Amino acid sequence: MTLWQGRLADQMADIVSEFTVSLKFDWALAHDDLQGSRSHVRGLGRAGVLTEREVAVLLAALDRVAEEVETERFVFADGDEDVHTAIERRVTELAGDVGAKLHTGRSRNDQVATDLRLWCRRHLTGVAAEVVGLQEVLLGRATDAGDAYLPGYTHLQRAQPVLLAHHLLAHAWALARDVDRLIATVERMDVSPLGAGALAGSSLPLEPDFVAEDLGFHARFENSLDAVSDRDFVAEALFDIALLGVHLSRMGEEVVLWSPEEFGFCTLADAYATGSSMLPQKKNPDVAELARGKAGRFIGHLTGFLVTLKGLPLSYNRDLQEDKEPLIDAVHQVVVALRALAGLYTTVEFHQERMQAAADESSAAAVDLAEFLVVRGLPFRKAHELVAGLVRDSIERRVPLAELVQSHPDLGDAGAKLLEPGVAVSRRTTPGGAGAVAVAEQLERFTRRLGVDRARLRVLTGDDTTHAASQ
């Protein structure tokens, strides 16, 4: 028997059941549904709708169900169309007639909205903690990189040499914005919808403020229509994960480029690579490729859900059932991707000599030659033209650039010294730049930033740790 069967004379058609039942994916909300039900029961007791005895009986039944869920002993019945139906049915089996009072003053509309906010609050905080874990790996590798350097690229062409630490921290700072977004989304969704009912509240003397506080929400809803129809927080979560996935994709793409012999900048640990079913010599960067590939999945979840939302009138519509599958999948997949990339970056071997040989190509210091001339009073545009001409002559005449620079009256020996290995990267002195002094300061600033973000996550979790919520 469904929660709504009393209205309809005929049994639901099998195909309708198959099309509408959501238990196979919304069971992930069981923990949160139980938490919301406990607070709802306490709220009904506070409002005088339930007696103290009834509150005690229902809470004991909910605790029993929670134990069955946690130990995987919960037995489903044929009429369980979703997590809410299943739990209420079992509570009624345990509590008898009192169990039939569990849903008093509550609709599945405000119930599921509450459950999903609780789930998101917990799991997005966990995702943010996993991001911090990957940032810690990047910080550790950047610290260990010392004075190693490599070419920095624009348009996938060698541009200027940069310290390896600077390059790794570039990814770490991008991930810091992802942490910001995830935390902001969690803070914005920290509003309880419970008490909004189906769409208009209730005639019973409910106290949504009490229930919101009992659930640890910062506030309760302001408008019941908005409370049950709002899925902005799901769209925001999917966007946060999609953009995080884009950043992880960029990291993966870099490993895919750097690991083959064509670049030879790094070698993957065997534990984070795969082989070929046909070619015995292959060592494939599948972790990096899947990190790249998952981004399309995350973007698809976001765009699909936005299309679902775009045409819905107020307030609740069954279309909103489509919020859970993309969200739950996205959270699971991004956590796995973060952990896999953290392992990959922890164990990857960087080949400093190969990187530096590529970075020491004399043309990579071309801008240093131009700036050398600027210091001597030549306008930058003229200096740029002069150096570009020398580079062109070097290529066309197949004469070493250093030889042309040394023989030029405005450059000479001083200019030629700028082309020596390791010199160009040492000249990057501006704050936030790729040189040694600036990167040393950046390492300190990023270390402080990680400390701040760990503290922000502790506030959200109410704990002294920042471990991710279990998936």
C-alpha cells in the first residue's frame, strides 16, 4: 500500500511502478530521512500534536530502523516506492498505530527537500575535504621540487621557463576556488524546508524554527512554495562539481601529455597506470584519461538537470525526482577521481633533466632580452621587434640565437648571458611569478590558505577533522 493509495480505486499498473519508483537510488538518503524524521517527531511533541509517550515510541522505532539500515538488515516490501515510504512502513510495523502518526503535518515534498539538503550538506563538505587532500599532495610535491624547472606553455608551445613548484601550485590555487564554491554552496543551502508541507504549510501548530535548529540548519524557509520547489542548491552543487571536474581534467590532460616519450617529463607509478590487452610494451595513463573523461559526465549531469528545471511551474512537480541520480553519481565519481589523482600525483616521478633541457632552449628567454633592452631605454615594442627579428634569423639561417645576440651591438655578452641554462627562470621576480623568491613566498601563502580552509571545513562539520563523508 502506497502512502497515497486511498485516493485511487485501482492498483497502480506495473509499468507505472517501474517508471516512478525511486527506491533504487534515493535509498542513499536513508540516513538523512531518519535524521529528519527524528526532528519532525520532536517538533510534533513540542507542538502538542504527539504525547510524550508517542514521541518516545516513534523515536525508539526510528532508532531501530536506523540500526537495521546501518547493519544492512533492513527488509524491503513490495509497496516501498521510495526511501520515505520504506522507512515509514517499517516504523509503523514496529510502533503500531502510533507509527501512523509519523507523517502528521508533513508531506513528502518538504520531507525530500529536507533530506536532500542534509545529504548535500554532508557530502559536499566531504568533497571539499577531498579537494583539500589533493591540494596537500600538490603542496608537498611543490615543496619537494626545489629549483627544478620546465617550460611554461601557451598555445601548447614553449613560452617561458617556470619552476615546477610554480606549475604545481597553479593547479592547487584553481582547486582553492573549487573549495570556496563548495563551501559557499553548503552555506547557501543551510535552510530547512521542513514545515512547508505539500506547498502551503499546515493548520497544525508546527514550529519550523525549532525543527530547523534541531537539524542544525542555520535558518528555516521563508516561503513554503519556494521551499518545496527549490532545487537551486542541486544545480549549484552540480555546477561546482562540473567546474571541479574541468580542473581535474586539465590535470589529467597534462599527465597524458607529459608521460609519453615525446615529452618524457614524468613516469607514472605502476600502481596508477594500466597495461594493454594486446601491446606488451604499453604503460597507459588511464587514471589521467578517466579524470579527463569524467568531466564530460559531470557537465552532462549539470546541463541535463538545468533543462529539467527550466519549464517547471510552482510548486512541487514529480520532475524534481530527477535531481538525485545525477547528484549522487556526480558526488561519488568526483570523490573517486580526487582520490585517484591524489595517489597519482603522490607517486609520479618527475624527470628534472628532461624538463630543464626543454626549458633551456634559448628562445625561451626572448622576452628577457626584450626587457633587458627596455631597462636600457628602448621602448618595449621596438625591443620586441628587434628580438623577434633575431629569433627569425636564427631559425632561417640556422645560426644559434646566442651567437646572434652576442654579436648584436645593443646586446653583446650581457645579453648572451641571459640565454644560459637556468638564468631566465631566476629572473622572474614579480609577486606571484615563477621565480624562486616569488615561489617561496607563494608556498608560504598557500600553506596558510590550506590552514584557513581546513578550519572552514571544521566549522561546517562541527568536528576536529576534515575527513570526507563516507560515500
